[in-house]
Amino acid sequence: MNRTENQPPRRVLIASGNPLFGKGLHRLIAQRWGQADVEIRLVVNTAEALALLEEWRPDLVIIDYDDVHVDRAEFLNVFVTGEQPMQVMLVSLQASGGVVVYDRRTLTPAQAGDWLNLPRPPQPEITPTRRERSSPMRHFVIAGILVAVVAVITYLLLVTIGILPEQASAEAVPIDRLFEMHFVAVSFLFALITVLMVYSLIVFRRKRGDESDGRHIKGSTRLEIFWTIIPLVTVLYFSYIGSVILADTQKNDPQALVIEVVGGQWYWTYTYPDFNFTTNELYLPVDRTALLKLRSMDVIHSFWVPEFRVKQDVLPGENFVRELEITPTRLGDFQVLCAELCGLQHAYMVSPVHVVTQADFDSWVDEQMSLAQADPATRGQIIAQNAGCLSCHSVDGTERVGPTWLGLYESEQVLQSGETVEVEEGYLFTAIVDPNMHIPQGFPPNVMPQNYGEMLTNEQIFDIIEYIESLR
Ligand code: CUA
């Protein structure tokens, strides 16, 4: 193609017992390079080819890959040991056959383009850097040290930033131990993945001027078995420890204090069957196991005090009473959170938990029991106090956000509709459970919470009404 006048013609030796093979190639090459620029000889077996190889010194040898008369192994043997620059192509005419090219010379890209338009010019040689020449062991050692360092730092971060809330129950101890093990595992995995990735990105990045393709790696069965078995064993091991610890938190202590817990949209109530009363706040004596028997009034809720770690879904239906054991080990006030999306107020379905000494618990129980036996108006006063009614309704005639309760009962109320009503029990009950039903004149709607009907039992509401009556 771009050959100059003074260059000798290229010598091409074609070895094939099949005359069509030789003739076809002859025509093709002559067309490509021009009849004058190429000298072609055809031979029909290996012996002839080897003889010509010595004597004639061709530039290119094309061998019929499929021909039994041409022993390509013998031929390539001579090709490999020879010194004369030369190129050998093994050409297969089978349907699936390809072309194999052996090259014993260094070509410039321009020369390469000349030779039958080879698919790709040889790459300029890249001087290996010091890093590439160093043994792979060195990379493993450096990366290994980095993985260890990053793993330790990650672990220390995880344990010092305080991911876990205060540990306030005996059940929390084994659970936190499991967390610790997970912290170790995730720190190591995080370091292993990120360090190897970042190390490879930096150390094995493309060198300036290197346009070559990366090495083609087909896979490694040994590596794949290794990285399947290790995680499998790890996960199985963790599930084993997990189940052991779960069993550990369910000891079925016969001495446990039984408390019946009811969750509903959106409140928690606690009944102490031993003492026969119900409250809205959970009191637990410290260092004594409490057995909670939980059920739901409506949808699925989940009883969870993060400081106690253990958590139990609360299911609707009489037959779905779930049990949860908690042994509080720390005095203080905590909060029950609902850990299952249960509707609009789910996020606010919190309720206080008090862990108190046995003595304080006993006196609280006494108070609750005497309250249960007290006259309804006194009970109503305490309930109204606890339910927060008295922060908006005074009992001394002062006007606050809501109407005062002093003299409210049997008084005449002018409603926003202009209607005048007499305050009696039915009116008060509606005003508590559905406060927007009738808003008295001078008071804005939507101020009073709409959920007292759910927070308080009917008995408690009637106790409050009794109290309001007593303020007449
Ligand atoms: Cu109850 Cu969320």
C-alpha cells in the first residue's frame, strides 16, 4: 500500500494441500497489496515449507490450519527457534475457525497496518513502575495492614459514639454482647471492602500513556468457593448465637410480676391483675422480672423500651396474647415507644415507664389500690390531674384555655351555634370524647386533644364527670 519503489516485494509462503486455499489467498493478497509488491509461493506439505523457509526466507507464512499434510506443530517449532523476522498465520476455513497469528518481529503501527490490516497495532512498551515490578505479596501485606488499621478505627468509632442507648435491663446484657460482635464483623467487612477498593483505585490506576486493555481474567473457582463459604459460615454462626440469646431473654421466671398490657390507637394501658387496678403509666420494681402479657385493641403495635432492648409485637385478638419478660436493672424514667407503624399518631404513641425501688413500688401500688376504692369524685380528681385536664380547665373559676369546671355542672352554656344547653352528664361525656361536637362560645375549636376517649376508660371518664359534678 504505502510501499516505496526501492523496497523489495514482500515474500509470502502459503502452505496447503488444497489448491483452492492457495489460489484464493493468492488472489486476495495480490488484490490487497498490488501484484508488484508481493511475491507468493505455494507449497503442499511441511517438508517443502521448511525447505523454503531456510532458502527463500519469506516475510509471511500462511498455513492451512485444517490441512493434515501440513504439520503446524513442527512448523511452529522452527518458527519459534528462528531469528529471521517473520509472521505466521494459521488460517482455518472451517465455519467456526479463526485466524491465529504468530509474529516474530517488532512492527511499528504503520507497518502493522500494512500487514493484512491486522486488527490492532502492537502497543508501545510501557516501562513498568517500581510498584508493578514489586511482588504481589507486598501488596497483600500493605493492604492487610491497612485493613486491620481501618477496622480497628471503625470499631472504636462505633463503640465510642454511643449508638446503643443506656443498658437498663438484664435482658439487654446478652443482646449488647451480640451487638458488640456485630460491630466487630461490620468494622472488619467495611475495612476489607473499602480499603481494597481504594487501594486498587490508587495503586493500580492507568499509567500515563497506557492505552492498552486490562488483563482479561476469567474467574477463580478457588476464590469464589472461599468467599461463599466464609460468609455462609459467618451468617450461620451469627444466627446460632442470635437464637441462643433470644432463648436467654425468655427464661419464664415463675416469680415474675404479671402485667397485662393493652395497646390501642394510640395509647398503652397496664393492668396489674395481682392488685386489680389499671393505669396509663407503667411502674416496674427494679431487679424483679416482669412478665408482660400484651395484646392489641385494634391494629398491630409493638411494645419497645429501647433501654430494655427487648421488643414485642402486640397483636389484636384474644388468642394472640404475646409475652415479654423484662428485668429492669436501673432506676429511672424511660419511655415505651410503639415500634410498628399503626396509623396517624403512631409516632406519638409513647407512654412513661418508671423503674422504682420495691418500696416505692409498694407504696405506689397502695396508692393505686386506695384510689380504686376511693369515692368516684376523688378518683376523678386524680385522673383529671394525671390526664392533664387541669392544665387547661381550672377548678377555681379562673378562665384558661378551656372553660373552668367550677360551677360548670348544671350551668347554661351558649354554644358557637348560638344554641343554649344545660351542662349535664351526657353533654360532658361528649365534650370529653368528641370535644369539637359543641364548642362553647368564646373558646376556639381543635385545642382539646381528640383522643381522650381512647386514652381513658369509660369508668375513668365517669369518675372525671363525678368530680366536675362535685365542683357545682
Ligand atoms: Cu402503635 Cu405504632
